Amino acid sequence: MEKEKLERIGHLSRKERTIGLNEEEKQEQAALRQEYLSAVRKSLTNTLENTYIVDEKGNRHKVARHS
């Protein structure tokens, strides 16, 4: 996620706590939060897809994906 979008999330969060947001800003904040969460989930998924567990014999096993 771009730095500008992360800064905008922070700005909207601070504004929400101080003076509040109008309806358009609330919608923007919700969309940015969803985009941020999606990026975090994608990053975590990529990390886990490249994670291996090593057993006591030194054998590497890829982490299984569960639904």
C-alpha cells in the first residue's frame, strides 16, 4: 500500500477522534481500511506460503493451508 494512502488513513483517524468526519470521509476511510486489510492479508498469505516447519529429523514440511 502506498505511503500516501497510509498517511491518509492516519489523517482521517485523527480527524475522526477530534472533530468527526462527514459522510464522504467516512466512506473514504472505510474503503482505505478495506484496502489496507486486504494488503495485510495478502502479505501474510505470501509469508505463510513460503514457510516451512522442520521436524526433529531435520525434514522440512511446507505449512498446509486450511480453509
